[in-house]
Amino acid sequence: MATYLIAVIDVKDVQRYDAEYVAGVQPLIQKHGGRLLVVAESMDVMEGQWPPGRTIVIEFPDAESARAWYSDPDYQPLLKLRLDISAGMLGFADIV
């Protein structure tokens, strides 16, 4: 069953985020069978208040693959970088 990473990331240093984090994370997503579905800089909000930042949706083949990506030793330096230059929310959801 597919698992989706859903994140809203408020990027504080766009230049470093794009040049270092995005460039490094894309091959790791692919390594774990993931594919980027959505990167939205803004949302056309119909109800409520959407948090500021980029909305990102990545599809993984299953929860095991998603968690393997997040815990991959090669991802850990990128995770530290992301946490240093951005703030946000990130979680995994299975299709119901």
C-alpha cells in the first residue's frame, strides 16, 4: 500500500535549501522508490488557515520504504541541514 510523505516547510534560507538540501535529497527519495508529486510554494486555501511554506507530497511504495528513506544514514546530514534552515511539519500517511 502506498505511503505519502506530506510536509509543509517554511524555508528560511531558500538558496541553501534549494542548492544543498533539494539537490541532495532527490536521489535518496528515488533510492527508496519515492517520487515527488507536489511542491507548491503557495496554496489557494478554501477553508481555514494553511501554514506558511512549501507544501510537499512524496509517494513511497509503502511505509517501510518511507521510513527507510527518513532513517537512511545518507539522509541524516541533509535532515540536520533542513532543520537548521527551515521549520515545518512532516508526516507519513497511508491510503485509506
